Amino acid sequence: MVSDDTVFTGGLLTNGDQFYSGLTKTGFYIWLFESTDQLKVSASYSGEELLETGNLTITETSLLWTMLLTIILAVAAAVLCVFIYILYDRTYQIEKAKKNVFLGLSVIVILSSIPLMLGTSISGGDLIYHLHRIEGVKDGLLSGQFPVRLEPEWVHGHGYANGIFYCNSLLFFPAVLRLLGFPITASFNLYCMGLNIATALIAYVSFEKIFRSRVIGLMCSALYTLSIFRIYKLLVVVALGEGTALTFLPLILYGFYTALTGDIKDKKYKDTWIPIALGFAGLVQAHVLTTEITAVLVAILCVIVWKRVFRRETFLVLAKGAAGAALASLWYLVPFLDYYIREDIHIKYISDRTIQERGLYPAQLAFNYWKFGTNPLGGEAGMQHSHAQGLGLIFVVTFCVAAILWFSGRWKAGKNPLSGSECKADKSDMEYHIAGHPIIALGKFGTAIGGALMLMSLVIFPWDKIQAINGFTASMVSSIQFPNRLLGWGTALLTAVFGCCIWYFKNSGGKIDENEVSASEDKSPKAETGNKNFYYAGVICMLLAIAASSMYYIDYTSRDSVQLKLYNGEGMGFGYISGAEYLIEGTDEEELFYKPPVAGRDVVIGSYTKKYLHVKMECSNTGSLDSYVELPILYYTGYQAVESKTGQKLKVVSGENNVVRVLLPPGFSGSVEVQFVSPIHWRISEIISWVFIAGVILLLVFKRHKTQAAARRQVQ
Amino acid sequence: MREYLKKYVLIYFVEMLLIVSAFIGCFQKEETVSSIKGQELVLVTEEDGSGYYKSELPNLSPGVYRIRVNAAIPEDASAYVGLECETSTYNALRCNGAAIFQGQDFMEMEAYVLDTVDTGFMKCTFDQTDPISLTDLTVSRTNRGSVVFLFCAIAGSILVNLILWVRTRILTGKMNTGQQTAFWMLLLSVGLVYFPFATDYFDLGKETAFHLLRIEGLKDTLLQGGQFPARMQSGWLYGHGYGASIFYGDLFLLFPALLRIIGFSMMTAYKIFVLAVIGVTAVITYTCFGKCTKNTYSALFGTILYLMSPYLIYNYYVTGEAGEFLAMAFLPLICLGMYRIFTGIHGKGFSGKMLVIIGLTCVMQSHMPTFVLTSILLTAVSLILWKLTFRRETFLQLFQAAALTLLLNCWHWLPLLQMLGKDRYVLHDLAANGIQSKGTQLSGLLQPFPNMGNAGNGYVAEPVIMGTAVLLMFILYLFSGSPAPWKQSVGNKSAAHGQSTPENRYGRLLLLLLCIILPVIIMSTRYFPWDLLAGLPGLGLMTAALGSPVQLLSLVTVLCAMFGAFFAMWLYENDCHQRKIAARGILIFLSVTAIGGTVYQVNDIAYERNVIRLYTAENIGTTNVGRSEFMISGTGTDDYSYHGPVGEEGLEYSGYSKNGVNISIHVKNPGDSELHLELPLTGYKGYRLEGMGASGNLPYITETRGAHADLRIAVPAGYEGTLEIWYEGLKGFPAAEWISLITLAGILVFLIYKRRKACIS
């Protein structure tokens, strides 16, 4: 542990490190912002004999300067953006509405990031696991892996295949920040802020394009970004994968909405595969479970609107979207499926974990004033001091309002939405037009599926019965872990339903001119009569929901939660692997500790060095039979052992407790290098993905260029 | 109609199918699943060294099971019996288990199985005794599950049909936008207020256990037969009985008692009861205020203020005062009745007089203190409005209302007063304690966010308040400026031309209501000299019965809600379009404030409350007698235990059997002096004894009671015979019942006659 009482508060940042038995050396980073000659290094020892210390070296790195340089560059970029904005505004006069949107989105991002500005992280149940993932990516990059497949320092230096099963592409951002010298908490918080920005932006763009209204887009973005479920998952439980996945849900919603309701004769229609592909690619690379839930929902949607799905143009768009997502994620999917099929991974055996008792009560769904809570699982403890696992009152009220509108015939084409009485089914009738509008169809779908998801998240939903049907259902249900996971899509769909209700109240009694409505301009019809009161009530409810629910929750969370300050990754150890899902089945986690290599019969190990997952050793088998060396590295398919001089490949198999075992033939003597080498088909998949992503980027740039050129020609 | 039926034929078919299948199931006979002796139980030792006795059960299919334990528990010992399982789907087996004590020959309890359980077992633990003390342990499957299913199928069908009916009315344009808004708002409001119970558990408020025992007692009394109306409930105080049905109005508790008889668990029956009360409160309030104001939105506003008042919600969940919240459901009826009597405005439905009679009757049958307070308040209002009161027609109506209410409820209040006059109860002792300190503090009254409360005083106190919306409404009313924008109304445009300005029609009514509300609020605080009043002759017992000045808030709440309904009318009462918009804005703002406050309150309650899953009624014990007001003076709940008859030395007795409060025992006094026998019955006045096969002097119930006020019987020297003891009540009871019956019949005949006359005319 390093300390110094003389430097200013915050002048020395460090958590120290644990020096485990089995290690001969360790090292960690400290951040020192002031010169000092009073630095103290202390060690506390809990062993029985005396602790003999060796050399202690403190070396100044360049990381402080790289970190400062990054900050300066970021600030400079921000200032530059502001100047460009001012200049652009003066020259071209940016629309007031656009400025308001920018302001609104900024407020949303700031409000959602309040808990991230404490300089600490909320000690959620999954925080350490995800910090390990970030550290794993950093260490993986340092060890020379790209993309990072095996986190080398995890499981006490044994290397863990987390990166293969749990995609870490989005964690490269915080990992790079770590490489640039940022402390781990800061990197994590900056990543979460990035997610908040991305969520607010994606939600705004998606909903604005669906409803063709900036105001509704902004309202939906605020509701979604600041939704209780999202705050809870991302900032309180720190379910980083699930929280990241939520960023892409509005994009998928928008993609499908456009594909299914857009004009197939329109030239732009062909591009609707892009949001689907981007959304799904993001989703797959963020959280597989959310992808599975999404896939099921998409299947239901396709069954409901099968006629539209099987139109040639629509089918093509959807197929392109799916193929695009698969290609962009191929670099991850191939290793994932490869290992999932080939390896005997522990996650395949988790099917007896029941989830129904973790379901919610109806009261929990509609809870408004959430506090931090100390009861994450419910069950016997009910909802006393419960974690914020519900949707929030605003979404339940939205569901009720939409259900009432639907129930009372206001959303039925051919009915007068105001009186509910039959109108003359004249397609020129504005009320008929509203009721038959695709947005109303979205509202109905959102209400039905959102309601079903809410139901499925409840404790009364018979998950236990479903689980008992057969092995497949047992595995599927067990993998969900928490029924409230379904509320991610519940939140997204009910946000859309909220938008639909607001859109309906705004437009009922008004005139819609489809030709006048464009995605870039807010030209929603002005209501002449009708439900303006409800429209304003909706706006007030949204603001109240954010103020009295989301902000209330953020306040309580920031105040009552246990906060962690972690600077160097070593401070949190290297042992925690959550449910050990990605260990080979049968591996004893407790036995995976820092150890020297174990020599088999008649084997003599000379020199031995291990850097990350790369081992170099001199060894010889003096016996007349095959023998082995077992290394403190977890065995996954792909490790190779090569005799350095001759290039002779030695067989690598799974050893005791599933560690890497290098087989040495009788009489073997030489220098052996052991390291993980990605199979060739993995490499091919990576190349395909990179080429595809580059192609999409080029395509987008080309299209934008073409659009701008066409616009310029039009002006001329 | 035919088209309507045709449209939903599939739904009707499914409904019928469910009802018929449930109905058939009701004829299933009770079958024994397992029957074993205590010594057949197997000892299981757990890892921590503790142990329990176990008996494996065969597969348990879904249904309601009855567990009967016959036992002979030695002195100072007890056994605990429960039905548990190794594994099951979530919460499939619902049983709390219960203890069986010395003196208890048998114990019966229910277990609810919602899904097939194949690892069920009886779990028994013993304190100071062993398995041999359990002579027989029987588990049988009853047909109650099918009855519950039938009830749910019928209730569900009614609900679905109601929804379909509403939908048809909406689609055919028979419900206007206002009515639709009111319907949905009421539905959502009921859902919101019920929020803390939207779980699979509940929590016992301060008084909930007492009311649960009342329900259970009523159920047992009905099942045992003999007493109607129920007077003495047998299960209380370790089987000694408690006069709950004499001292508290039980009429509306028949509903949850019926649910218990059908087969619902204790908790579910209570939760359905609370939901029904909330629903009834919403409907009555909306209807009454609607009839008062003849305006949908004003009525809705008043209903929101009432239904979502912190005090009412506090009563539902924190105190669990079933009597008081039940009484509060009917207070709007009295408001409407009085409004009609004093204004002389008659609309559709019952007359003002009838409404007051119905309202007061319901309040009395729910909660006597609220009835007394309401009566006092009505008297005070009548005196304040003496000019109106002493108009011949009004006076007649008020007099008739009062007289008929008393006659109609004679069967309840006369026995109560008789019993109070004939004996001394703990209530008489409580009169000396004073209630002033239990009043609320000013800071509590002004508390903006009603939380669950922690029984403290001041700001952290329980939410014995009217609510922020009401406070804001008063502030808006009082500070609406002078000249008030709404002081003048219709024709205010003409005021500019120097013409006289008509006064707002609702101004005086609001002022009157405010003048009534403010003193009542003051009386509900600890600043009002209640203890001084209690010292005055005759008032001590009344203040003790009141329990706490806070109970006045039930009246404050309904008056505030009525004020709110008319406040809305007061705001609307003008010609100016902008003012109407402003009025609408104010009402929406106040409604949102009320709803927001309620959301906060129910959230806090749901978040803070303990988790209790009560399925087995036997699990709650028998001694939760509230404040023990009507226990015999000088006794306490700790004095009681299960025991048999206790006779003086020399007295021989045999053939003892007890069914509820009916006892049969054969006694023989071979000695030459009178000997006494104490029976495990609380010695209330009204027990009747009949000696069978008597010879010589007859036994009689003595004036002096036995230990912990047990019923004491004097057996004359040389007497031998069988004694039958049962509760009959005092002599005035049957007369009071007849008076009530005749009055009820008279009222019904009068109403039918009036209705026919109206039809003919």
C-alpha cells in the first residue's frame, strides 16, 4: 500500500495491491500529482512466518502525461466544436428547433450521468465483473491479442475465455482509456457517459424518425434514457452488457417500423436494412441474452405481419439487415459458436436455476418513488426495501392509457376516435386516417407485446412450469436468470407507445398531410379540436415522471449506495468470475491460484518465464515414457506449444483441473513456447467483418456525398 | 341484444364451460390423503443438529386441504404442526403451520396447494413433549378448491361481461367523454389505492390482526350455527370467547367471512375485502358527489380527494382499522342526504331522509365511534343551520331520519348499551387515561409528503392529515384575492356596466363547509382540551371509546372532499372563457397533487412494510383483541390459556364437550354444600344454563366469576345431571331484533308503495 499524508487530497491515487502466495513479484500503478519526499510504502502480512521482501522499485511512467494529453485534446476538440457551432450558426443560422433539441439532449445526458460524476462507481452486484472485463481487454491488448479473446490476468493469471463468449468490442473504449493512463473508475464512468450520450442520441433519432416530430422524439428520448429500468441496470446493478444493449433497442424498433410500414416504392426504402443491421450488430456485441429475447420478439412480429414480411422488397430488406448484422459480428460469432459447440463449458449445465421466485409483483412494476434498496432478489423478502426492478409508473400509466384508447375503439380504423361512433369509412376522413395510421399499428403492437412482457416479468408467470417441460426450456428459462430482463424491451416498446399516445392526442381532430411531413422537419399537423388537453397532460406526466421518479431515484442512489473508488485494476484482485459460466465444466475454481508449472514424471523444468499467457521454458523429459508439464493456464482449444529451435509442435491437452498440459515425448529436451493462437477460421471471420464494416462506412459516406451533391444541384 | 350476444358467443361459451366444470368439482367428497399416529413420525436431524419429525405424504394435487390434529398435550408443553415440501414450483404450497397447546384436544387448519406437490410432508416439532402426544394426524383434500374456483369463475365472468358491456356502450356512443373519463379514472384510482396489496403477501397494520380474528370468529360462529345474529364469538382468548359481535358491527364483515367459508385463505379474503371496500368507496363517493353537484368532473375531483386522502390510505394499510375505513365508505351518503334535506333539492334515487338513514345505518354497522362522531356533527350542523332546520318539512325529515336510524339499528345498539350498563369492562378503566396526547400535531397536519409514518409525533408522524391537495385548495380558496375572481360569477360582464353582480351560487356552501371543517380539524389535534372534557360527567366513557381525537379526521376528510367537489363548481361558475380554462388548470393541478401524494404514500408503504404471508388462520393466535376494551375489567390477555372445566374439590364432572360457546357437561355434587365449576368461557352476561335430568335445586350461573373472569356455575348439593350452557344474550336482545326487523319491513313496504305510486303517476 502506498500513502502520503503530505500531498493534497486526491494528489495520490492508489488502491495498492494484494501480494498472493505463489507470486514472486507484483506491481501496480499509482497516480501522484505532486512532488513529495514523504511517500510511504507499507505492507500488511497475514501469514504465519516472517515476510521477506525483495527489491522495491518505483518507476515514473509516461501515463500521467498521456492521460493529460488526452484530456487536453478532448477539451480542445470540444472547444473547437463550440467555435464551429457558433460560426456555423452565424453563417447559416441553425434552426431554433434544432438548438432546442441539442439543449434537450444535453440536459438528458447530464441528468442521466449524475451518479457518474461522483468520482466513484456504485458498487453494484456486477461492477467488479465488468471492471475485470475492461481490465481484461486492456491486458489482452498489452499481451498482443487483437481482438482480445482470452483475458490473460483473469482467474489469477490463468486466462479466462470471457472475451469469446461475452463480446468486448464496445469495451475497447474504456480499455484504451486505461492504456492512456486513466484510472479504472474514471474509464468506466466515461464509458457509461458515452453510453448515455449514445442512448439519448439513438433514441432521439429513432423516435423522431418514427413520429416525424422533434418534440415527441425528444420526449421519448428523455423517457427512455432516464427510464428507471435503464438507470437501475446500467448504474446500480452495473449489468453493463444489458445496459449497453438497451442503447440499440430503439434503433431496431425504428428499423423494423420503417421496413414494415415504409413505402416500398420509395428509393430510400432499400436503405432501411442499415438501422436493422447496425442495431442487431450492436445488440449481439453487447449482450447475447437480450439478442435472444429480441429474436423471439422479432419472430412474433414477423408472424403477426407475415403478409408484409413476405413482400419481396420487405423480405429483402430484412434479410439484408440480418445478414449485415451477422457479417459485422462474424468475428465474434464464429469463435463464440465454435467454442459453444466444441467446448464443454459450464454455462451449458446451468439449467436447474429457477427464476420464477425472482419475478416482480404488479406493485413493483408501477412503483414510482424508488429508493436505493437493499433487496435485489425479491422472493421471500417481497418488495420490502426492494431494488428498483420495475418499469416505473409512467410506463404502466402509458400502457393503461393505450389500452383504454384501443379498448374504446379510438384506435380502430373506421371509427371516430373522439366519440367512438362509426364514421363513414371515408378514407379522406381525417379521423379515419389517424386511426389507420402505421403509428397506431405500432401503438397496438407495443401495447400488446409490452403488456405481455410486463406479465412475463411477474412472479405469477409460470416460469417454473415452462422450465419443467424439457431440457431445452429448462436451459432457456434458466439462462434468463431474472424475469425482469424482459422489461428492457418492455421499456423500449412502452416508450414507443407513449409516443403513439402523444402523437394521437396531438393529431386527433387535426389534419395530416403525409406529403408535408418530413423526417427532418417538425410539421406535425396542428390539432384544431380534439384532445389537446390530453396532449398537454401527457407532456406534464412525462416531465413529472422524470422529476419525481427518475431524478428521485438517481438522488437516492447517489446518496445511499455503497461507492467504490478503484484506480488500479490490481486493487480488485483477479479472482472474481461471477457465476464461472465460461470455465470448462468440472473445473475447481478454488484451485486456480498463482502457481508454478507442475512437472510430470521424469520431467525437469529449467528456466521458466510467463508473461500474460505466453510461456517460455526449458524442459526435458529424461524418462522412457511420455510425460508432461502443466502450466498455470486454463485450457481452451487453441493453445500451441512449439519447440523454439526446431519448430517441433508438442501436443497440448487438458490437464489436472483443466489447465494446459504440454505433452513431452521421451527424451525430449529443449526450449518450449506456449501461447494461444487463434484458428484460421477465426481469422477469416475477422477479415470478413472488417471488410464488411469498412464497406458499410464507405457506402454511407458515398450515399451522403451523393445526397449532398443532389441537394446542391437542386439549389443551383 | 342478439347481435351483442352473437359477437361474444365464444367468450360466453368459455365462461360457461369454466363455471360448469367448477360447479361439478364442488360435489367432490372430502377424501383422506394421509392419516397417521404421532408415534409413526420419523425423526430427521439437520446438519446444524436441530431436528424435527416428519411424515411423508403422497402426491398432493391442487386444492384446499384440511389438516386435523388430535392431541393430548401435557402441561406447559406445545407442538407445532405444518405442511411443507422439499421442492415445488413457486409458492405452490401455502401453509403456515400452527401450534397446538395444552388443553387443546384438536386443531384444524387449512393448506392450499396451487400446483401438484410430490414432495410434501408433515413437519412437527415438539416443546416439552414428544410425538406420542399427537394421537392422530389427518390430511384430507376438501372440495373447497373447487368452490373457490367456482367463485373465481363467476366473479371473472361478471368482470369480463362488465368490461364488454362498457365497451359496447362506448362503441355505440352511449357513454360520453366525461363519463368515460370518470369511469377510467375511478378504475385507475382504485388500482392506485390498492397498490400496496398488489403482491402475494400483506402486512398486519396495528389493528389488522384484531379484525382478522373478527372475520374468523364470524365464520366460526356461522358454521357452528345457533346464533343469529352472531353475538358471542368462540375462538378468541384460547376458546373462551369474546363479545366482538355485540360490541362491534359485523354486518359488512359477513362478506370476508363468507369468502373464508368458501375456502379462500385468511389473507386473500381480507385483501379481496379491502379491494371491495375501496371500490365501493369510489363508486359511492362519485355517485353522491355527482348527485350533489350534477357535474361529472366536480364529482370526479371530489372523489379523487376522498379516495386518495392520506388518512383513508393510512387506515387501509397502516392501522388496518377495518371498521373505520368501512365507515368512511358510507359517509358520502350522509353528505348527499343532508345536502338534499337542507337544500330541498331532490334528484333521482333515494330521498335525503332515506340516504341519511342508509348512510348512518351503514356507518353504525361499521364503526360505532364514527357513528357517534357523525351524529354529534350532524346535530351541531343542524343547530348552526337552525333557521333551515326548524322549517317544518326539514325538521320532520331530520327527525324521521334520526328515529328510523335508531329503530332500524336497534338490534345492534340496544344490546351494546345493555351490556355496557350491566358490566364493567376494560373500556371503563381506559376512560381515566385520557386521549388528548394521541391527537395530531400541527406539523403533522401540514406535512406535504405523506409517508408510512413511524407512530412518532410531528413531522415523522403517521399521515393523519388531509393531504397537500386539500391544503392547497384551502389556500387557493382563502387567498383567491379580494374582490375574488370567482366571488362574482354569472353576469360578471354586466358588472362593468354598473349593474348588480349575482353572487356565486356555491360561495355560501363553501363557507359553511369551511366553518364546519376548521373546528373539527382543531378537535382532532392535541391542542383541543379532550382530557378536560373527559372529566365532565358522562363524557369519560365516550372519549375513551373514541380512542384518539385523530378519528375525527374521517369526518374532516369527507367534508374536505365535499368541499372539493363544490370548489370545482365554484370555479366553473363564471362566464369568462379564460377563467374556465384557469379553473380547469387549477383542478388538474390539484388532482395531480393529490394523485402524486398518493403515489408517494402507497410507494412508501409498499417499500417499508413487512412481508407476511398468512394462509393459516390458526397461525395468528387468539388474543389480538385490539385495545381489549370489551374484556371484563381486571383481566388481561396473558391470563388466558386453553383449559378444560375446573371444578371445586368434591365436584365430579364428565362428558364434557364444547362446540363454540355451547358446552355440555355432566356434573355430580355428592357433597352437602354447594360447589362451583369454572368453564372455559368468558363470563359475559347473557349465558344461559339448563340442567337436564335435574333433581332437587338447579345449578345456576353465579354473579362472581372464576379465574380470569371465567363463567362460574354453582352446583347445588346433591345435584346430578347434564348441563347445557349456551349464549343467549340479555332479555332485551330479542325485542331489539324484532324492532329492527319490523322497522326494516316497514321501510321496505313504504319504498315499494312509493315506487308503485310514482310508476302509476
